[in-house]
Amino acid sequence: MKKGYQAPIVKKAFRILKAVANNNQGMRISDISSQLDISKSTVHGITAALEEQGVLKRDSITKRYVIGLTLIELGKMANGRIDLIKAARPHMEELMEQCQETVFLGLRNGNKIVIVDSVESPKNFKITSPIGTSIPLLAGSAGKVFLSQMKPEEAKNFLFSNTLARFTSRTLTSPEAYFNQLEQIRKKGYATDEEEYISGVCAIAAPITGYVNYPAALWVVGFKDSLDRTKMENHSQRVKTAAKKISTNLETPV
């Protein structure tokens, strides 16, 4: 079978990173070139680009490259995400059993929400979404939760400086109305979405604290026929409780 383009320069960059990471003394360009059998000119170009991004750092005296702060920070972020999923998973599974609806775990990344884990409902007719899926920040209950965790002035500035897209006929497109909801969400500790993002779909979300890398949230999603207003009221405290348990796990690690 013919393979697609393998991006050889990327592979070489990762080989260089691994070599430098495994050498406690740091490595010169000549050392890297000799060990990996890559031309000095190629090593020079790659290391210069990696240094510019902070992934490698070059000592001005010894001329040796060591791992830079950017790579260290990325590693911490990756480990942190694993810790978040590990802390959340048992409570997500319990919440799914209680609600019989799909449960999502997500992080805010700029103006997007990224789904990092999910526990699907056992129902044949259910909401699903692949891990890594991004949705707009100003969409649904999770977005409301993230904005409610901002300082009021920051949230207000954000709402009034961004266009509130109309996803359905029930979407909040007024910055004033959206902002007014945030105070109630802060008091209640959770947010709801009644067909505001997707027609026929409802959701309940609650914030997760204790995760320092990105703002995090937990939410339950189901079709309106099964997650009606009465069930949303019944499940809201369950979602809030699960989010608090996850937050406690993150704040007091074993």
C-alpha cells in the first residue's frame, strides 16, 4: 500500500528533540549531526526554528542545545489533561448512570470549547461527539459556564466585542440578555441550554475548578424528548455535584 506524505522534516525535528532530551549535557550541532546522521545544514535550520519557538534553548557559551521552556510547558499541559480525565472519569460514569444521557468533559481554549472526554448514553438514540471536537465558546450551556467564571467586566467586554451567532431560533443573541444570565448561573452553580445550540437538544453544564491549565466544565446532553425541562431540573444538582467532586479530586490529589 502506498503511504501518504510523511513530512520528513518533522520526523527529523522529533529525532533531534529526542536526542537532546536524552542528553543531560546538551548537544552541539556537530553532535546532533554525527549521532543522527543528518547534515549539519539541516540540523542548523531545524534547531534554529525550534529555538525561535522556545522548544530548544542554546547556551551562548557552550553552544549546546537543551530542552526549552515551551516544550516543558507543553509536557506539563499534556500531563495535566491526563490528570483531569483521570479525576473526572469515575464521576462522569456515575453521572451518566444517573441521567442516562451522554456526559462530556471539555476545556476552554480561546474562543473554542474542546471536548477531551465523554461517556456515552446506553440509549440507541443519543448525542455523540468525537474526542477533540471543538465547538464555539458562545454555544450552549458549557459556554455560559465558562463566561460565568470570568470576572463580570471581562465577560461583559467579551460579549459586547463578539458577535453572538444565531444557531437556532432560541439562541441568545443579545449581549445584555446573555450577560444578565451569567449572574444567575454564578449563584446556581450550573447553566442550562434548551435548544439554544442545536434544535431538539438540551444540556446542563457546571464548572470544574482546581484545574490550572485551562478552564474546565462538565455537561450532560440529550434530546429534548428524553431531557425535558422536568428532568433538567432533576439532573441539574447531579451535574453540579459531579463537577464539585471532580474539582475536589483536582484540588486534593492523592
